[in-house]
Amino acid sequence: MKKILVVDNDVMILKFMSDLLEKEGHHVLTTQDGLSALEKLKTYRPDIIFIDLIMPNIDGEKLSRTIRKIPELNDVHIVIVSAVAAEEKIDVSEFGANACIAKGPFAKMSGHILYTLDRLGNKAPDCAHGNIIGLENIHSRKITRELLSCKKHYDAILNNISEGILELNLNNKIIYANPFAHLITGRSEEKLLGLNLTDIFDASHKARVMELIHLIDSGQHKINDDSSLILNGKMVSMNVLPVDDGDNRSVIVILNDITERKRMENEIRDLSLRDHLTNLYNRRGFISLAEQQIKMAQRSEKKIQLTFIDVDDLKLINDDLGHDEGDKALTETAHILRHAFRQSDIIARIGGDEFAVLSIDISDLSSQAFSKRLQEKIDEFNAKDSRKYELSMSWGAALFDPKAPVSMDELMSSADKLMYTQKRAKQKADF
């Protein structure tokens, strides 16, 4: 007695096969599509599987390929039972089947099925490799040839596009995935088919995906680039389209990997917000971030400090030693500021010889301690050997207090005035 699974969406074929095989003493189970077959194969280990080639919810070829990738099913014999054998003379061994029987009159098919069982039972050589049993009893149909030709064209397109295409049944189970979908999800075919769509996303994105699926009856919906999902460590956009084909309703999901595009967009945006010489934020970047921080400071009722810093005598360095040395002085200033301030502080070159720093958390920072630390870093730098000049800076710090809030422009103006007050005091001391 053999344990046999029959997979076919035609209930007449299922009854015919069950009656025939059970009469021969075999144990027979049936399913009506590839998805149901995969679910049954989780608990049932047949000796032989008869598979219809054309079915909804995972066709016979894809089902056969998937079964062959499951180690526990390596020894199972697969027999394709094809209604399009005359129109598509395929070699079923290419996708893992052991034999192919052409669908035809039941009286003829009975003999072909029993003949195939006998060959497989006696461990005879596979009867696949292009040999279709019962082909002499059927005739080619033009309309079927045309449909199969269209399918081949569509398969060629879907297998080579750089978008992930998934098809879901009405229970949101994945019944089709093209090669790029495997790449995006990081899951092989046998691990992807039969999963619920939400299973492939992180827990933080499941609710958004389900919300989109629930809206499908109202038409096409998408998660676009601006609100992308994370899938397998990649940023993806998702387009969901309903397909209503009479009784066979399904959902098409289109996944686009936008990781590289987002990276490039971020780089371009970063370039527009950064000073190319020092790689600090530029004026635009600084003001944008500073305004955000001021709003956060107001909500959290925490003080922040804005410091304006000016490189003393940069014009003299440019005039006496050249602009290359002046540029070097600016990059050295940026280096000193990075070491004098904390990583959480926002440091920028806002123009020419002027720098600005927004200190976010100043609960443990007094203006005297800050000035002392900055001067120590400048002195350490100037103590290095072989310097052509000493770097000198002037600075002024203004406090933003949420209890007496001021605008960003007013805060910058206060810090600027205090910085120039120190600069003028230095200049007077030099005379």
C-alpha cells in the first residue's frame, strides 16, 4: 500500500483518482491547490504525489520545485497530471517531477496511472525526461497554445524585473513570489510560499501592512517612499492592487527596494546641510537643527546654550601664508571644537571664520567651565611642534531659557554680540 496525495482543482479528477487508487488498496488524500498541499505536507509524508500542472494558489510547476527544496520530501515521487500536455511538451524532470501523464478519457487515464505506479514501485527509470504518458490520446488546441505562449512571456517579464511581486489569496497567504521578491525578503521559495504577508515584516510594521490590506476592497493603495517600510534590513515601498477574476480573487503586492535611492538622497541632503571644508554643519543645516532643538527644549523645559566662535586674525593668516593655510586653520578649528564639545552638541561653520555650537544638555555646564575647557583645547593644539602661527578664538555664549523664550534670531544675535565683546576686549589688550 502506498500513501498518495492528489493535488488538482477539478473535483471530478479528485474523485476519479481517489476511487481508482483506493480500489488498488492505497491510502489517498486530496487537496484542491498548491497552497493547501504545502499545508498538508507539514504533517503528511506521502510516497507519491499526483499534481495538476495548472491550478490556482500555486501551480503544479512551482509546487513541484518547492517540494524538491524540502529535505524531508526528497524521496517522494512526483507525477504531473497535465491537461495541456499536447500543447506544451515540457520536460517535467526540470522542475523535479518523476513522470508526466496527459489528462484524457478516464478509461485511458486509469491504465496510464496504474502503469506509472507500477514503474515507480519497481524503481524503474524515471519516465519523465520529455516522455509524456498518454499523449497519443489527446489533440493540441490552438487557444491553449496561445494562452501558454502568453504565460511564458509574462513569466519572462516577472522573472527579470527589479521589483518584488507577491500574490496573495483572500486569506493574505503568499501564493506567488517572483525571483526579486525572494531577494528583497531574504527568503527562499519554500520558506516564503504559504506565509501570511505580515509574517515577512518586523513587528513594528505589521499593523501598517494589515491596515493597507484591509483597505484593498476600495481599490489600489500604497506605502510610498516617504513612509517606507523596513523589510529584511531594506527600505521598501509597497503597492497593493486587488485582482478580481470571478471566483479567483487575489491581491498583488509590488515591493520596491528603495534603500540605495534613500541613501543617495540622504547623502545629497547631507551635502546641502554640511560645510564641504570642515564637514561640520553649514548655516542652513545648523539653523534647521537648532530650531528643532529649541522646540524640544520648550516642551521639556530644559535650558540650552548657543555659542558663537570666531577665528581671530584669519585674514592675516590668508594674507601672509596663503589661502591654503587659511583653510587649514579652519579645519584645525573644527577639530578643536569637536574635542572641546560633547558628541551630542551641534557644531557648525556658519560662514567665513565664524562657528556656532548648540549645547543640548547644560545642566552640568557653567559658562566658566566651558570657557576653561575650550581654552585648554586651544592651548594643547598650539603647544604642538612646527606651528607657523598660533590659533586664537573669540566666543560668546547665550542661554535659551524656556521660562523666558526668545526666537532663534534673537538668540543668535545675543551670542554674536557677546562674541564681539570678547574680540574687542582682546584687541584693546594687544595695544
